[in-house]
Amino acid sequence: MQITNVRLNKTLNTESKMKAVASVTFDNEFVVHGIKIIDSPKGLFIAMPSREKANGEHKDIAHPINQETRQKIQDAIFKEYEAVQAEPESAEAATEE
């Protein structure tokens, strides 16, 4: 299984703990949307897409079944996040200020 694409939507609220939401494509055939990048006191981590159950617990909708795959997905998402963070602001954002 190869990660063939990572797309990010950064959050507009810079004070939010959620920094971005990722969509990850595998083998140009399967995509998982809604993987969140969360900033915590221990650093950034990814949260897999989940649904809230009636009792308030959250249950993952999709998730890797081993640590190696989780690390592979996290590394790809963080690599794209770092690239997006390094990009200069768009001309549109600069004109709004």
C-alpha cells in the first residue's frame, strides 16, 4: 500500500487546537477524508475520522490496524503540513490585511 496523495485544509482559527484536516489517498484508488491534525501539549498528532456514539464516546470510522501503518500515514501528513506551513501567504490573503 502506497500513499499517493495527501491534501490538507488548514483551519482558519489560529487559536484552535485543530490545525488542519487531511484527506489521504492510497494507491490512487482509495481515499480517507477527515483525518485531523491536532496540537497538544505533547506536540502534533493525527486523529482518525470518527463518529460520536449516543453515550458521547467517539468511535473511529477508519483506522490503521498496526503502528507501522499509523506512522506511515502520520509521516506523510506531517510532511505535507510542514510544506504548507513553509509556503508564503497567498496574494489574496496579503491584500485582505
